[in-house]
Amino acid sequence: MRVYVPLTLPGLAEAHETGRLGAGPLVAYAVTPALREWYLSDDMEELEYAALGRAALASLRLLAADPGAPRRRVVVAVDVPDGAATADPDRGLDPAAPGEVRVAGALPLAKAASVHVDAPDAETDVTAAARALAAADGGDDDAQSVVDGAEDHELLWFATQEIPHLVGPGH
């Protein structure tokens, strides 16, 4: 099963230094029954893309909580054994949670399949989206439009060997 772990660039740097993603339990996103129902598709590639999008939104939430982090969303795709990630059935009904899963322990960064990061030209829109997120969550349509503006930027795909370049010198 592939899970998508939302991070920030400092979180990716920490994972690079320690060799693992988080300490567990870890929140990630995957193709779950709730995501299938929310997205209304049977195409696995589309569903994986939707799970990646949910993780990108979760990364935006991490950025909103960490004003010092560079304004670029980060998602790490990791293959885990079936059963390693579980969906909370109570959270499945929450409209904010389609695809949300919990992974019990830390994930070895060596198991990562790829890293997805915003291009530098997305930073202005991601900054605005992080600022607008709370208002959007409160139902403000204008703020939601700003959040959607960040989602207009496709995350770039990087091989795991490129992580040192992404996190910068000294990591």
C-alpha cells in the first residue's frame, strides 16, 4: 500500500538526518474506502492522485502552523505493507478526512518511493493559502478561493536521491 506523508521542508530535512519519517503514530493519506466514496472514481491512478492532493492540503496545514518553514508543500510517498496503515472509521465520516490513515510506527526514509514538492514559483500562492486556511475552514468562500489557488500548483516529482538537494547544504 502506498501512503502519502505530509511534511514541510524542515520536516524533510529532519527525516533525511534521522533516516525516518516521524516517530509514530504518523498521519498519512492513502486510497481508502472513504476516499473512493469522496472522489467517486474507480481509476487507481486518479485515486492515488487524490490521496496525494489530500496530503498536500495536510502539508499546507503544517505550513500554517509553522510560519518559519519555507512556503513549499512537501509530500513523501512511501510503500508500506498492507495493514500497516489503518483508517479510523469514525474519522472516515469527517469531510476533512477522506484518505486519512495512521501508521503505527516511524517509517524508514529508505522505503520512500518519491518526494513531491512545490516549485519555488508556487511560494507566493502557498504563503497566501497558509494564511487563508483558518478562514477557509470557517466557511469563507474568498479564503477558500485563495487555498484553491495553491492547489492549482502541481507538486513536482523528485527521486529520493534528490532529497539532499531539496533540503539544502549541511543536511
